Amino acid sequence: VSAELSGEAYVGKVDIEQHQVLAQKYNIRSIPTMVLFKNGKEIDRFVGIKQKDFLIKEIHKASN
């Protein structure tokens, strides 16, 4: 996903075992969870395994 969105969006990964405070701050209860931010604010959240095409579509919708 990151490679297909180069320059459009940043895709990052956090190990919540090592960063438990961050997981608590964003109320991450299940793995995998993808939190979509725009201008520093959470705008959407996806829990569970999702297809690459679904994620790219959702990120494009959020950037408009």
C-alpha cells in the first residue's frame, strides 16, 4: 500500500507491544487495526485484515 501511495499519503506501522502507551492513547484493542488520520485527527478506523484495494480506496476517499 505504501509503495502505491508514495507522495500521496504516509503509511506507518507501530509495534504496540513496544509502544503500549500509544496503543492506549488511540484505543487499539485488536490487531491489526488501521487508524486513518487527516491533519492530525482520526477520521476513520479499520479493524481486521483488509484487502489492499480496499485500503487504497479508503485512503483516496479521505484525501479528498
